[in-house]
Amino acid sequence: MQKVYAVTVAVGLPLLVGAKCVMAGQPPDPTASDANANTAGGTDALLDLTTGAGNTAFGKDALNATMTASGNTATGAFALLKTIDGHDNTAIGLDALEKTSAAASTRASGSQALFNNSVYFNTADGFKALFGNDGGSGNTANGFDSLLSNTAGGNNTASGYTALPVREPPLPEMIANSRRAVPLSWARRAFRLGDGRKSWRLP
């Protein structure tokens, strides 16, 4: 009985060692990164890249026009499509940050979020959130169509379905409630929660 036990241990140890070696390797990886840590997956993703580094693009034409940009992440068809030298942007969703060319430190999550953006430090989560923004910085929009048509307003926070929308006519580019209206395109430090029926403007 003792001899049988000794043989079992001797045979089992090599099997355990072999199993450990197999688990330590990288799983099959169909997408390799280049020497500058850029990774592309999808037709024409990162197509025009020259000296940029640390970019990740997955989806048709994602980061397509990027040449010298660095630190960008685009997931979704046409995400960050026109970014040439912007850096540290994150776009998740179809057409997210599509027209951005030189923006930095901006995050868009949702189809067409921050679609027209061209400036810095904006955050948009939700379908068409901050869709029309092209000159305002420091905005945060969470929810379907929130800050949809903000153009140049900065430092605004909108959270909820259609929060801080543009109303037209008769008040194009205006935030309106029962007491007063504030020009949305130049609004500063405006804050709205919920479905757009209440707004607060900080001094």
C-alpha cells in the first residue's frame, strides 16, 4: 500500500506543475498593440496615426483621423472620428465625440454624446448629451438629451431626462421656468435636476 502511494505522488506533481505553466500565459490575442502602445480593432480605426501614443480604438473609423494624439480611448463606430491631436479623451458609443478635433480631457458615453464638441473638460453621459456643444467648457450632462443644444455655455451641470434643453420658439437658446429665463448659450454655473421643470442658477 505504501509503494502505491509513493508512485501516485511522483506522477501527480509534474501534472500540477504543467497546469500552472499553462495558466500563466496570455490567452489568444488577435489584436496586437504597436511599439507606442496604440491598439486598433475595426475597419480604418486609427487609420492616419503617425506619432501618437497610448490610443485605443475599437469600431469602424474610430479615431480615424488621429495623427499625433495620445491617450485617447474610442469604442464605437465613428467615435472620436475627427480627432487629430486631442489627448486624454474617452468616447464610448456610436458617433460619440465624432467631430472633436483638438479637445482634451473630455468624456462622452452614449450615442452622439458631445457630437460637436471642440473644447476641454466636458463630461456627457446619455444619448445626445451635450450634442451641440462646441465652445463651452467644464460642463457635465447626465441623461437623455441633457444640455442638448448648449453651444458656448460653460460650467453647467444637468442631470436627468432633457435637463437644461433649448426651447424654441419663442425662446431660442433659453433656459426657461415659471419665474425667469436665462440665455443658455452664455449660461454659467447653471444647475438642473430631473425632467427640466426646475432650475437653479448659482450667484
